[in-house]
Amino acid sequence: MQPQAAQQYLRTKVLTATPEQLQLMLYDGAIRFSEQGKAGLEKQDLAASHKAFTKAQAILNELNATLKHEVHPEMCAKLAALYNYAYRKLVEANVRHIVSSVDEALKVLHFQRETWMLLMEKLRQGKTSPTEMVEAYERDETFSVQG
């Protein structure tokens, strides 16, 4: 696909996506750019890794900025902690060139993406309400991050 056509496709995809799909796209982008940054580190291409990590960090900032703390402060605090942890790990990987730091960030991102997919599937099937999802999320202690 030509660059201009690819940009138009992406623009259309974003403009027609539901909020749920946009969230998934952000997770996918953060994962993709983190993996590109890791590949750059492994190849000793620090310019490429820096560029990719910077994009992943920007996505994490966006995820963090769109949290609605006034709607559900407890859940948003947990998500913010996860996003901040992944962000710090990507900064560490970018500055110190530590591949294992990228792996830690990727664990969080993959877990969040998988959780998001499961929650959206439960909503589609009508097996749970958004309120029940939040309550289940809060009871799950695997979401806590320390550090």
C-alpha cells in the first residue's frame, strides 16, 4: 500500500471506530512500537529504538490522559499506576538500553490488551454490565503494580 493510501486508510479507520475500538488500537500501537523499540535495541540501532519508544510513550501518555478519574477514581488510579509503570520501563529501556525493561512494559501492555478484549466480549455477549465489570476489575489484585 502506498504511504498516502495507508495514511488515508488509518485516518478513516480511526474516525469510524467506536471508543472501545480506539482503546484497542491504542494498546495495539503501544505494543507494536514497544516491540519495534526492542528490536532496535537488539540490533544496536539506537535511533530506531528511540523513535519507536517515543511513540509508545506518547500512546501511554494518551491512555493516561483520557482516564476519567471523576467517574471512577479507584479504577482510574489503578490504570494510571499501570500506565505510569509501563511508561517508566520504556523510558528506562530507551535511556539505559535495557531490553528486559521493554519486556516488563510489554507484559503490562499485553495484559491490559487481553483484559480489554475479554471485557468487550463479555459486554457484547450481555453477560455483564459496565458496573459489574468495574467491580470485578477492582477485586482482581493482579492489577496492582508496585514500583
